[in-house]
Amino acid sequence: MKAQLVKIGNSRGIRLPQKLLTLYRINEGDELELEERRDGILLRPGRADSMKLSFEASYREMIAEPAEHDEWSDWDSVSGDGLHA
């Protein structure tokens, strides 16, 4: 995912896609943490609770990934749990 640097007055900023804002529950005015790393800048919500995804949000993200869909596509064809009475 890419973001473009934009001019905001005398400063610069980036526009975050709505998908990320929703996923991490980031709202206008929220504080974000910036961490300098050797390979770039890590940006994360300043609130610990914003990093936690609900089960429903996690599941939606998981099934949206094509690789995950392919990996689990045969799961429905398996009958039972492999245990025999």
C-alpha cells in the first residue's frame, strides 16, 4: 500500500486510506506514534486498544486475502473432524 506526501500549510503530511483508518480505528485528532527504524518509519495508533481487532474484523481481513482463501478453500469439503467413534 502506498501513500503520497502532501503539503499542509508549512508542513507535510500523508493521507491514510480509509481502509486503514477503519481497520485500526484511527479518527481525526487521534495521536499516532512514529518510530524510526533502520528500514523506514513505523506508524501506529497511539492507543493500545486501537490495535486490537474484533473477531469479526479479523475474520473479514483474513478471508479478504486471496492466499488465505486458497489455503482454506478445501476446508468445506472435509467431513467431520477426523475422529472416528
